[in-house]
Amino acid sequence: MEERRDNEAGLQPKRIPVRRKRDLIERIRESADKLERDGSSRGDLKLLSRTLRELRYAFKVFAPYRRQHKVTVFGSARTPETDPAYLAAVKFGQAMAQRNWFVVTGAASGIMEAGHVGAGRDHSMGLNIMLPFEQEANPVIEGDSKLVHMKYFFTRKLMFVKECHAVVCLPGGFGTLDESLEVLTLLQTGKRDLVPVVFLDAPGGNYWKRFHEFVIAELLDGGMISREDLSLYLRTDVVEAAVDDVIQFYNVYHSMRYVKDYLVFRLKTRPDDAVMDAINERYNGILFSGEFELGSALPEERDEPELEELPRLIFHFDRRSHGQLRQVIDILNQGTDPLGGPKTLG
């Protein structure tokens, strides 16, 4: 007898024996018992109790939609309906819903509402934060079973990133910057499986354009990031370009999984020899040993039988060059080498 669970990225459910599942639950109980023995304060216990309850309920709400492609949209709650950024978010949400993607937002007003207006109630999910101001759920998602109310920002951010297949960021305040930069940090450090990230300005807008210029002038030129890290996101003011970047990411690439010392890309189609030669020639430096090789499902992947027939790209990744890893995915999807330049359109 088996149960399902999701992997670190939340992209693909895996099968896990009931015995192992019970072992994990027992570890949670043991941790709770240790809290009592440690003499933890009432405040610490309240925080942990609420965190566990919030995440348990959020997992329950999202579980039926784990196989559904979802894009998380970040942006200001204060953007008025007449603002070009609001209209861009509506247009983006509509385009993604037409492609049967769900749009996940913070469920409040402004850009968050706009994403839901475009997607419609059936294609919307929400993670609302409980604040004493400006955070009531928007009319599109209010009362929907796909809406979760959360007290803590950190549990909310975990769900935003864990449950999505793409992230699109529109202009916003401190919260938007916090959420957007955390996503980049997780991707750069390999704490989250790669997904497309788009910084979307309003047509002719400068919000993310100036951010991108700051990244180049201060972070890149200052030696704080590598040039390849610029491949982790796209900056554009064209909604169609944002949609294309998200959709094309899954043109050939399907998902990834670490198996012992190897990283395995599951692919929808088998790349030709020219693509493999280009990858091995240009990106051999991100490998600890060996080369990029085509293969089939490894024995350790038998807990995902639904993916068994997909071809694999198998390699000994150095676990640090994630910007170049994104470039490899781009080559697989496009059949050409993007040359590692900054991804900027518009």
C-alpha cells in the first residue's frame, strides 16, 4: 500500500510507502515531546503550533492541484485598476488561464486582484495574509475553496514558491521585493528546482528596468553575482514575452530530480545529436565528472511510474552553477545556444 507526496519543489507527486510516512509523522511527535522537555516558552510553542496548523491546511488545499500548472504572481496591493501595471496583470492572467494554467496570488487587491480578474475564479488560487489593513480577499477569490488565509509571511512565502511552476513579478512595495528576491536566492543556491522567473513591467515602465540596471551595475560589476545568474530571470514590459517565457520553459524540459550524485532532467522529447554536442561542449565546466548523457528512468525513480517513459538527461552537476543550468534548459527547449547573455526584452 502506498501514499502520494510531493518532492522538494512541489512539482511532481511521488509515491511513498505508508511505513515511511508513519516514520515521518512519528518524528514530528518526537519533536513535540522534546519541546516540552526543553522547557520551551509559551510564545515559542504558539508560533510552532500555528505554523504547523497553517501548513497542514495549506497542503490540504493545494494537494488536489499538485499536477496542475500554476504561476505565482507578485505585485502591489495598492495598484489602482486604471494603472497600466494592473491592466498588464489582467492580460497576463487571462493569457495563462487560456492555456489552462492556474494563477496564484496573495488574493488581495491591486496586482493580486488583477491576476485573478484575468484568470477568472476557476483558474485562481489565493494565499491571503491576515493584516489589520488592506488585506481582505478580492471579490474574485473570496469564499473560494482554493483560498487559504495565513498569519505568517514565512509560511505564505513557502507555499507561494513550493506550489508553483513559474513566478511572474510586477511592480510592488517592500513585500513584492522581498518575495521576488527570495525566489532568486532560492534558485541561485539550488534550494528550489528551477522555474521560469519574469520581472514584468507595465508597457514602457521602468520599475524592473531600473532594478535590472542596479543588478548589473552594483551586483554584477561589483563581483557579488556571476554573469550566468542573469539567466535566472527575464526582464520585459511585454506581456506576450512573459507568457512565452513561462510556456516555452516546459517545451522540452519536464522536471528535475537528484538521484545520488546525479541530476536527472526528465524531458518530453529526446534532443538530437547537435543539441547534445552543443551542451557537452559549452557546459562541461559545470560537471564534477563525466559528461551529459541521454538515458532512461533510473531504478531510484520507480516511485514515479507516470514519468517512466520520458527520456532523461543525466549528469554529475556541481550543484552551484544554477544560472548555467538554466541555460542548458533553454538550449533543450529552443534547440539553440542562448550564449548566456542577460535576458531582457522590451
